[in-house]
Amino acid sequence: MLWNAFPGGKGAHFYNIWDGQRRLDAFRTKLNTDLRQALALLADGKLVPHVAARIPLTQVGEAVRLAESGTVVGKVVLVP
């Protein structure tokens, strides 16, 4: 309930991937709708991810260590 008490009427929603196995069609429809909305916000510049580091895929071990270290703010992105 607290996740939906953000200022301006904003809230949060979490996906239960196990629930998707029981109601697969409804899950896929909701996920598709939400992903389209999130990607549109990203494309419009209204959603800006915070990237802490970009690390080559060949250094995946280092990326995992960094992500798990608790020393970074933002996401660690693997670059192919």
C-alpha cells in the first residue's frame, strides 16, 4: 500500500513472474502494455536511467562484482 502513496498520485507496480505462469495471456498483455509505455517515456526523454558504469560483456565478472559491491549508485550495464 505504501508504494502507491507517492506524491502526485504516482505509484509503483511489481511483477510476479510466477503469477504469469498461471495467467499467461493476461500477464503478457499487461507486461506488453507497461513495457510500451516505459519505452515511450524513455524515448521521449521523460524517463532517464542512472547508469553507474558501462562494462564490456567480456568483463562480465567485473561487472557482477561491481554491481554487488554496494558502492555504485545506478545500474551497471553490460555492453556487447
